[in-house]
Amino acid sequence: MSFLNNYEDVAARIARLWVTHPTARVQTNIVDFNAEKGYVLIQAQIFREYEDINPSATDYAFGNVATYNVNMKKFFVEDTVTSAIGRAIGLLLGADKRPTRQDMEKVETISAKVANSTADDYDPWTQKFGEVPSYKTAAEAEQSGIPSLGSSMDEIAKQLGGELLPEAPQCSHGHRIFKTGEAKTGKAWGGWFCVEKTKATQCAPLWYVLASDGKWKPQV
């Protein structure tokens, strides 16, 4: 019996989510993406109820195209999104093991390469599995089968519902923190707040409003 049998499949976790929370909402965001270096960092957020403002669980997955076989290299972004969703659902609903079966399949592939190496020729600090792609231009990366940032970002967002998160705005005290809440009237509020602890010297908040599409937008 393979050790993978002890890990839950992502599809099974998604099925558990819909059974437990029929009106749940799954949101994915592209936190970092570099087509030239071939990596992506995905954030997955799970909302128990579709109308919830704040997520009930958040987790991340990092994907590197160099760790995928030839047939899967073009889908490394989609696979990373699936991994992030599975991890976030496991965090919300509980799971015997946090990684999913898909996560551990990658580990098994790498472990097999380590096992086939002898003690003399295997150095964990210098060993690499597959060639890390390096391209001079985005066009070269796209020609090799890796989507370039300029040509693929819109398509990724369209297919996966992802979005590239902007950097937090700064004030004289550093990066601001986004906070949300609900007024006594029931109206949601949100904004970027100064991190300065002394109220008298805090910078004024940058207020945001919750738009009809469920996203926060600057108050005008």
C-alpha cells in the first residue's frame, strides 16, 4: 500500500466543503508570479457563507515549474491553485494531515530521485531536481511552454478567479494594515490604517467601501 493512501485528495476535500457549508465561497489570489523564473505563490481563502466579508480560513501554496514533469509544466499554475484550495479547506474543516494527496505526490517524485542516488553522490545542499529555467526574455519563456507574465495574467485571472494583490500602501510609519468591521447600522467598513500605536501621531486612514461586486474599493 502506498503512503499516499493516507492523504486526502483535493476533490474529496472540496466535496466535504460543499456538504458542510453549501453556500461557501472559495477565492484564490495570485500573491507572486514570475514567468521568467517559473514560480507562482497562490493564496486561497475559504468563506463559510458566500456573503461573509472575512475569510474563515486562509492558506498558501508555492509552485515551481522545475519540479513538474514535461506534460504538467504548462499547468503548474492551475495545479498550485488546486493545492492552495485543498490546504485551506483542510485548515477549515480539519484533516488528519494538512498536505493533500497531490502535494505528497510531488514529494514522492522527488524522494524517488533521492533514493536512486548513492550516499557518495547525493549532497542535499547541492542536489537539484531538473533544470531551473532561465530565459533572457519573456518571449523565450513563452516559446518554451511557460506563459509570460504579460500574455497570461489576464487569462489566469479569468480562469481561476485570481488577482494579483497590490502592495500595501505606505505612510510615514511604514506599510499600512487593512482592517474591516461592521458599524452599528450593519454597514461594513474597511480601510488601510497606520501602524503607529500612538493615536495622536497616527496618519489618517485611507477609507474603502464594499462595492456591489463584493470587493473593497477606495472611498471617493
